[in-house]
Amino acid sequence: MKRLFYCLSLSLTAFAFVECKKDPSNPNTGSGSGSTPLSSIKSIDSFTVTEANGSSFNASDIYVTITAGDTILVTVPPYTDLTKLIPEITYKGVSVSPASGAPINLSAPVVFTVTAADSSKITYTVIVTTRGAVFFGTNDNRFFALDAITGTQIWKDSLAGEFEYNTPQLVDGILYTASTSGVVYGLDPPTGTVKWQFQAGGTVATTPAIVNGTVYFGSDDHNFYAVDLATATLKWEFAAGGPTDSGPTVLNGIVYFAGGDGNMYALDAGSGAVVWKFNLNGVVSMAAPLVANGLVYIGSRSDSLYALDATSGNEIWSARTDGFTLEQSSPAISSGLVYIGAESGSLFAFNAATGAQQWKSLISQSIYDQPCIYNNTVYVTADDGTLDAVNAQTGTLLWHVSAIYANGAGAIVANGSLYVGGGGSRYFYAFDPATGNVKWKFYTGNAIVLSFHPLYVGGN
């Protein structure tokens, strides 16, 4: 009993002389005997945004990812005004700053700070981006803007004329496109509102070239136009001798195009004066010249692909395509090869320097569009209704998709998707370029032909 009493006495004595202190290394320790520790819990559990007027985005229109590195990635529909968004935040802690529910400019990354009860903090970097958009026209007087990721319609216009013979383009924030009514339009990309227009004397069935403040294009009234971009007034016009639907190319002060009279023209871009012309021995319907490495590449109804000196117009070489016309397909170049499609023929690849045939593929298929080259793959549409992907070096078929019926519309690859119009199927498509799997498709209504190529415009 004496030993037990001795131990208890020591314990009680020691306790009487211990001073109560807050452990400076532990923020959860209270400030006095018996106090409740302050919580150090702090986190953002969910984050979303609404528009400035308080309206919410559809659930399918907004994507939010909170990463392990305390970064919050938010994507919203194309052309969303990021300067007036309202964050809606669910968090653990006593406060978050900037505050939930208060309008804020999210056009640049913003750091949000969550403070716990014990005054400790954690920060999250919020990055909001808008998705890209894809634009195309149709043969039933309509023009569309779609969300490039979801395929959701942003807007559609009903305008005079058909839009299937050109590729839209974006210049200085304005979307330009041409119609068979003879009007070249400039549209506001977020809304489709007409901002600019010029009326030609006939159908415009081509893609204008816009360079150094001038819009260049041909018309079925047999004239080639140069129009001032700032004022929408005519600078000069050139009598081309036939319907001129070949898309122009402008380089080093020279504008190149093929006329419906069977000649390849090079004009002074400032005055319209003829620098040179070359007889292609056959008309050119829709094909646009390709200018690269000091040469002009162009095909014609003569079944030949020509390479001309860009300065003099002299023939460097020509290559035959087994008797099939090249008046529709525009050439494309990549890694020293020129690719072109033939009507009722095949897809051809030629050595860009010598004209030697490298390979031909898709035998007996009519190919009207300009080949699209991406990641060593050539993508074309054919008149049997297919979308085809072939190896760019060998011509070997990699995959094809049946029954899209592009009717001459060509593909582009942008932001990891292949976009192409399938007018005959009444759909516009987004495919995986590696596999040909459909990502989404959009019903276009009564249209049976869509733009030669769509236009992709990235987000912010």
C-alpha cells in the first residue's frame, strides 16, 4: 500500500506544476483549458458559373474539372462573355474570396482563396475558356454556326443565295462567305449579323481571297473583282473571258486564278494588270491554284496537273491523270508531295519538284474536294458517299466511313476533330480523325450540299 500511495502522490504533484500553453505548431489547439480546436478544413467542393443575367448554362454546355493540383478548369459555349460571369461555389471553410454569387471578370485566370476557421488558407486557380465554333453554309440559303465540341447550334442565318461553293474565312474578327446571289457577306461570328457586303454582277461560286485590305474573287459574269475591304467599294475588275469560279491565291503582290476560258492568270494585285497567263488546254471549274516553293500547281479538264513558274508562268512540268479531269479538285501539298483528286478517276500523289507519280488510290472514285492532309493521312470524300483516310506516303486505305454523301464537300481537321458536311445524308459531322468514329452529327434540314470546307474558329 505504501508503494502505491507514493506513485499517486508524485503524479498529482507533477500535474500541479504543468503550465497550460497553446502549441504554436498546431493550429487546431484552443486558446485555453477546455477550448474547442478551430477547424482547419478548407476546400472547394463544386464550382460552376452562370451568366451575368443570372441564367444558368445547360448541363451539357459547361464542363468543370477540379484537378489534384488545385486548378479548376471550366469550359463554356463559344462566344460567352467571360468578363461578366457569376461564380457559384460550394466550399468548406468560413469564407471564399472572390465571393460566390458576385459578378467577376474571368477572361484571365483568377485565384480563389478559401479560409478555414483557424485562419489557414488554400488557393485554387480558376481558368475559364470558351469552346471553338465551326461554320458552314448550305445550298438552301442558310448559314450555320455550331459549337465545335458538342455540335449544338449557336445560330443560323437565312440569307440570299446558296453557300455550298466556298469556304468561309475569318479576317479581323469578321466571317466572310460568298453566295450564288452574287453577294459576298461579312458576318459577326457570335451572332451571324451581317456587317459587310458587296454585290457582284453575277453568281459568286468561289472562295474569295482577302489580303492586305482587299477582297479578290471571280464571278459567273466573266469578271474578276478586287474590292476594298474597308469601304466595300470596287477597286478594279478584270474581264476573264468566261465564268470564273476558281478560287484565287494571292502571294507577293500577285493574284493567281484560273479562268473559265481555260487560261491560268497572274495579275498585279494592286492594279489588275496581267503579269502572265498560261493556256491550260481545258477549262477549270472550281479548282483553285496552289502556290508553293515558287511554283503554281493547277489542274484542268485536260487531265493534266501543271506546275508553272510563279514569276514567269513558264511550264516546269505537267503530269497526266489517266484521262480524268482535274477541273474540280484543288491541289494540296505536304512533305514534298502534291495531292489532287480526279473526277471519275482516283486520288493521285505526285512529286512536287518533278511531277513523277508517287501513287494513286481510291481507284475509279470521283473526288471533287481539295485533299486534307493531317498527321501523315490524306482525307477526301468520294462520289460513292464515303469519307476516306489514306496513308499520305503510300496511298494505302486506312479507314473509310460509308453513306455520308458529301456531294463534293471536303474535310478539315482542327482541335482533334475532323469536320465535314454530308449534304446527301442531311448531316454535318465531327469524326475522330484517327478512327473515323462519329463524335457528333448535326441535322441540317433540307440542304443536300454544304460548304466546300467548313471553318473552325478556336475559343479564347
